[in-house]
Amino acid sequence: MKSSLPARRTPLSQAVRRTLTLSVPCLLACNAVAYAEETSTDATVLDSVVIEGSGFALPSEETGQYRPGSNSTATGLNLTARDTPQSLSVVTNQQIEDFNLDSANKALESTPGVTVEKVETDRTYYTSRGFDIQNFQIDGLGAPFAYGNVQGDIDTVVYDRIEVIRGANGLMSGSGSPSATVNFIRKRPTPQTRAEVELSAGSWDQRRVEGDVSGALTENKRVRGRLVVAGDQGESYLDRYERDRYVAYGVIEADLTDNTLLTAGHTWQQNNADSPLWGALPLYYTDGTQTDYDRSTATSSDWSYWNNQDRRSFVELEHAFANGWETRAAINRVETEADAKLFYMYGTPDPSTGLGLYSYPSLYDYDNEQWIADLQAKGPFDLFGRTHELVAGVNWTRSQTDDISHFGEDIGTALPPLEQWDGNYPEPNFTGGTGGSEFTDKETAVYSAARLNLTDRTTAILGTRATWLDNTGESYGTTRETSYDAELTPYAGLVYDLNDQWSAYASYTEIFEPQTEVDINRQRLDPIDGVNYEVGLKAELLDKRLNTSLSLFHTEQNNVAEAAGTIPGTADTYYRGAEGITSQGIELTAAGEILPGWRASAGYTYVDIEDADGDRARSFIPKQMLRASTTYRLPFLPKLTVGGQLRWQSDISREQYFANGTTRQDAYTVVDLMARYEVNKQVDVTLNVNNVTDEKYLTSLQWDQGYYGAPRNAMLSVNWKY
């Protein structure tokens, strides 16, 4: 089946689209003339290669701050947070260290405006502004997930920081999803020799070790390397659940010339889980009343497991020209594998007996290979007496997925009530049938954006991306063949400096987002289309030590995937496309150093999501959220730093599929505390206590099943640095 669906567009969006489509080629033509004139002059040899990465003047690990530096996640241009016409948050290396955010789930849980939907122990979705986050990047290159979720978890030991741009970002990510773009920025080699070792131990026999060594590999420091390793093991508050995770990352940089840099690296991560949740606990009884199990309750069997391995290789070549222009060519290869024996419980229990649950075991193998390539150039150009900036590039992605499920021959076996379930279930023969997928997704895109200095106080960002998609293959007997040609995703932003500290901004982006979700017939849903508007104020206060922002956003979307039930005879969720979905709200953020030694990052989000009839939609997403992290170095005891982290959200709910009722999770607050004591300049000891009030809450209502978050727990870490 071939399809190419036009987006529904208002007259305003059509006018903006035409303007952007015409303006960027004109700017490219003007710049070609300017560039030819500049390169005809004598070139000046640079003293050394300037590595900008994602735009930080320094990696965040060198600053020790919570305040975001410059970034290129939104537009490809190196912009400060104040100059970016969208809402931005950064989880810096200091935050990761302070609150032991050793996984992407933990880091994104602390990020303003982001919800982490932990539907199972080893499968996670993420949302922002009411919609699923589909745009993930590593060092600015898209890293799509085949099924839109993370299996296992992503260890943060490899990364210097995590940048989160909220709102649509089709210019750099290929789809203008109005949720957010999450960009993981890798650690890079340092010219100075440095080393770090950290040992941790905590609740449920958790143990972790990290090692990080970096420095020059040659006497002239023109070749540098870095090696990062980590491993952790532990049990869990959940019955029978155990997991271990191992990570290794190596990277080498070489100055081929004074202005040419070659970088190559590889990351390996292994996640092993014993007795994981596949699906989760039933949330209600047959009469519609809500279940309330012990937090440790799990539906897993004692023989089930879920192992995931992720391998990522990358090569980058960067060159800096004398006229201020830079080029970068990058290629990434990603291979993800999963090997699992899983046990799923389906059904709705009786409120009196607890009976009504049935078995669904499966043997599962998964393999996904991705190739991602990007060629980009950016730099300044002069036009109408002013200097502007331009970025242009070509991007290509190929993702091939193969998976197969072997179903147990005993599907439908009646099970005891969960209160009596101990995981003791005979491992079946997996001869009850098979199903699987074999499909390839290809994407080619060209993009360009210009930052125009219209006046001394006003800058405009105009950009567009043209995307070609070609998907072939099938999934569980249903074709996934789709094709879209030259789909345009325009972007426009305006920033006006009110004074030396405050700026006002506005941005507009169109939405075109292919979906991986399928309907009841396993047909892939048509793409989402719509528009996203955002206006706000940003400030750099306290001598630029503190960044603040106020954002108002409005999004209109059609054909948004919405869970609609379970495909008959399977454990797989099917979806329907919801029309006329609107999301609007407000975000307030602040990050930086309030007083010497007092660092903070905080954000409040209000989002209202409505369907075409004006009723609340996607009610499993909280209308209000507050995220706050802060640490303070005590002036009367400077070797001691204390801090806390708070996560609050308003109530959430979802209508029940198989009963006449509504499942609810009341508003809740989770508070974490930390204290660090500096023994000497090389050794410090940190204690983290999480969920100090022992709050009981469900981790997600995105699905019709769920499980409870971790009770009070602690981790003690000893860190040595050289």
C-alpha cells in the first residue's frame, strides 16, 4: 500500500509554509556568493581545532553547574538557551552526580515537563506536553526506536549531559512531534590526564562500580582517548525481579591538521533482567473497583528473563575553515538485540475470589540494525550590512527490524489469585504458534535554517526540512509498506531582546510524524499532522548565573495514536487515530546558581489536552507537574553539600477496557534527599535517600495494567578522582 497524505493546514500555516520554502533557498543562493568572495581571500591557519559538539563552551562536567550552556538541538545552530525560541532544559553532569541519576529513566524523571511512563520493568515510554516523545538523538543525530520505546534502560555514565527541547522539532529530527526532542551528548576525551572511580551500594543488595579515564595518547596531545566502564547488579522491591547492567564506551580523537578533527568511538551496553514484568498488574476487578496490591507484587514467573544488548559505533570528521565556517560528516551504526522468555497475565480478577487471570507465555527474539549518516555545514554570512548564520545539511537513516515470537502451548491456563502467586509455573514448550516482523524504514532528508540578525535586538530563525520516507516489509502478517515524498516541515522563530537580561520569543512549527502504532488489523496508523505555536519570555539573571523562562504553547493535531484495546487472541495493544486533539499550556523553568554554592533546577508545567468535542483526552498524563532539584554547600561547613529533589504531579486516570469504571491515581509527591562530604580533594562520599516519605503510587496509567513505584531506598557512594 502506497500513501502520501497531505496535512490539514490553516491559511496561516499555508502562508508560513510558502514563505519558509521560498526564503531558505534564496538565503542559500545569497550565501554562496558571499562564501565565494570570502574564500578567495588569503586563508588564516587556525591554531587548533575548536570542538563545539552541541555548542557548550565547555562540557558540563567541567562547569559543575545546573545552568544550560548553548545548544544546537533545536535548529542545528549553536544558540544559548536565551536565543533558542523554544523551552529548553538540560540535565547536566553535576545533577547526574548529585542525585545518582545513573539511567535515562531517572534523569528524565527529574526533567521539567517530561513524564516517564514505566509500563513494565524493562519497557518505557516518555511523554511531554501530552504526547509521546519520539525524537531521540545522540550528539545531534537522530536515534529512532523501532517501536517508539526503550527496552531495558540507557545508562548515563557515557553522557556528559541530556538536552531536552520541548515542543515540535521537525527541522532537526525528521518529525515535528510537539512533545520534545531528547539529545544525549557523549563524553569526549580531554587533553589533560584524568581518572575517576566510584563504588556504590544500596537497598535490595544493589551494587555499582564506575570507571572513567581520559587523556592524551601522544606527547603533543594531538591524539586523545577516553574509556568509560560501569557495571551494576541488584535485586528489587518487586518479587523475584533481579537485573544487572554493564556498559563500556571508548572514544579516540585525532587532530589530523590544526583545523581538522577525526573522532571514532563505540558503546556497548548489556541489560539482563530475571523475572521481569511483561505487562503488569491488573488495575481493576470485574465490578470496576480498583485493585490495591502490595508494592512488591509482580506477575512474572520464576523462569522468565529479558536480556537486551545495544552496540553503537560512530565516526565523525569535522573541519573548521578560516572564514568561520565548519563542516561535519558523521555516520552511526546501531545494533540492538533482545532475547527473552516472557510470562504475561491477562484477564480481570473477580473481587471476591481474585480468580480470572490466565497465562500467556512467549519466547521472543528481536534484532534492529540502524545506519545513520549526516553531512552538515554551518557558518556566518553577510547580507544587507549584517552578519547572519546558516546551517544546511543532508541526513539519511536506514532501520531494519526482525523479530519473532514463539507462543507457549499452554496459553489460557487459569492462574491463582495474585495474592497467592509466587512465580512457580512450569516452563512450557513454545510450540503454540509463531508471529513476527521483518520490515525496513528508510528516511532521507535535506534541511536548512538561517539565524537572521534583523536589528541589534531582533533575530529571526527560518528553516525547513524536506523528508522522503520509504517503509517496506510486514509485521505479524500485516504489511507496513508506506511512502511519503518531499514532506515539508517548516520552522520559524523570532527572538526580541527587551534589554540586556530579558528576551521575548515566538516560534511556529508544522507537525508531520509517522507512527509505528497499529490498529486492530495490525495496519500502521497514518502519520500525525498539525501545527505548533509557542511564545514566551527568557532571562539571564544574577550576572548570567541563572536562566529562567516562561512559555505558552498551543498544539493542534490529527490522527494521534490512542490505545484502544488488545488485539483478540494476543497480548498486543492496538490503537486508533484520534482526530482534533489540541494541547495547550504553560511552562515555567529556572536553572543555575542562585547564591554561591546554591544550585537549583526547577520547572512547573500545566497542560490541557482536549479532543474534538472539548473533552479531556489522554487523561493518563497529569495536567500539572512540578520538578525541582537543588543542592547547597554549607558555608559554615564547606566540605558538606546537602540537597533535595522533588517530583509532584496532579491526579491521572483512564477508562477501563473490560469493566464499567475509571482507574485513578491521586496526586502524589516523591522527595529524594542527598548529602555529600568531601573527605579531601580526591575523595568524597555521597548518600542518596529516595522517596523519603515512602509514597505509594502507580508508575503509569498509559496501559490498562500497571505497577507500583519503588518504596523508600538508599544508596551510598564513594568517589575518587585524579
